[in-house]
Amino acid sequence: MQDNTLGLPKLCTPENLHKIDRDVLFAYLSQHYTPKRMVVAGVGVEHPILVEAVQKYFVDVAPLWESESGMRTILNQRKNLSCDRSVAQYTGGFVQVWIITRFY
């Protein structure tokens, strides 16, 4: 993907796995799972029902990392983390192969 975000690995390498703990995970979630970075889409559901569910589960309830005691201190210590604001760019395309075949 030509060195943009779509080409980054999705899985953690075994040698880095021990570095991920609860604090790291919550810090990541607090930086990347923000309302400005989310899209909620519904298929086969009435719009008012979808809006109600989004309100209930995404708006009315604070994220765990904001509501849990002690987590706010940890996140404040990691404030030097910034949200990745790079724009994913599709760099793919299609491959067209010409084959000469006989028609019978």
C-alpha cells in the first residue's frame, strides 16, 4: 500500500506482545476510538431504532477508560500520544489480463 496506513500490519509480532497491557490498550482506545473517527452504519434496521441504540451505547455511556478510577491518571501521563490524523489512501487498482481464446 505504498507506505500509507492501509499497508501497516494489523497483527502484533510475538516479540512485542509482552509490551501490550491494559494501560497501553486503553491509551490506544482513548486516542483512536473517538467520535470524530467513528462511523455507525445500519443495514436492515429502522433509522429511529439505530439512532436510539447509538445514543444508548455510544453517547449516554462514558467509555470505560474515562469512567474507571485510576485510568484517568494513566491517560493523563500518556498525553504525549496523539491521534493518528493521516488519511488512508487507496492505492490499489485492478489487474486486467488479456487472454486470447478460441470460440467454438
